[in-house]
Amino acid sequence: MNQYTIQTNNAEQTAQFAERLASQLSPGDVIALEGDLGAGKTTFTKGLAKGLEIKRTVNSPTFTIIKEYHGRLPLYHMDVYRVENAFEDLGFDEYFEGDGVTVVEWAHLIEDQLPKERLTIYLYHEDNDNRKIVLKPLGKRYEQLCKEIIS
């Protein structure tokens, strides 16, 4: 499996990278976001939302699990950190197979429910505002997507 790495020097660059990625997304795309607290997952998602032409303010759905936003494509923003039983059927597949883009923060907690093909993005806090962003595509669609946005 290939992986792609980029560096950003501030939150604005992280959001801009996500915005560029959003311009290439299609209905049914799934992005699994991983990173420690403060690594930039919500900043990344705000950039995606901007790229999807969403006008509403995006914030973490920490206590509601899923927030929906509407733009060029719907954005389903999930934070599964507080899901108590990873095997409980919460209907995630309806979002994964839906007409929008799904972003799942702390995705490893529901690994068994995620689609086999997806883009996993790891955000690492380097120092100050610098971030290392590692993209791991699973499936041909996501491999091609990575090649397009990294080039």
C-alpha cells in the first residue's frame, strides 16, 4: 500500500490542503481521520467543508456523533470517540454508501464498520503549528485521488 506525506506550516495551510482535496471528492467517498487531540482534525474538516462550498460553521460533533452539512455535496462529519460499543449498529453504512462525503474522526474505533475502500489521513503535530499529514489510500479510487492532489 502506498502512502503520501505532506507538511504544512500552519492551520491555514492544513485547511487549504483539505480544501484542495474536497474539490476532487465524489458522493460516497469516505475519509478516516486519525490524530491526537489538537492534531488538526477539525481544522482539516473545516477546509473540506469550504471546498465543498458549505457555508455553515463546522465544529466537532463530539457529543452528537454525527453532524450533517450541505453544500456542493453533503458532508457527514462523525466523531466516534465516545461510541461505547464499536460493534453496535448505528447505521454508519447508510452514510458511507450515501450521496455525500463522510469524514470519521477517531475512525480506528469503528474499524470493522468502515468500508474496505477509503482514504485514511493521519495528522501529526510536529512542532509549533507544523503538521505532517500522511495519506493512506485503500482502493484504486483513493490511490488515484492521492496522486491527483499530491502532484
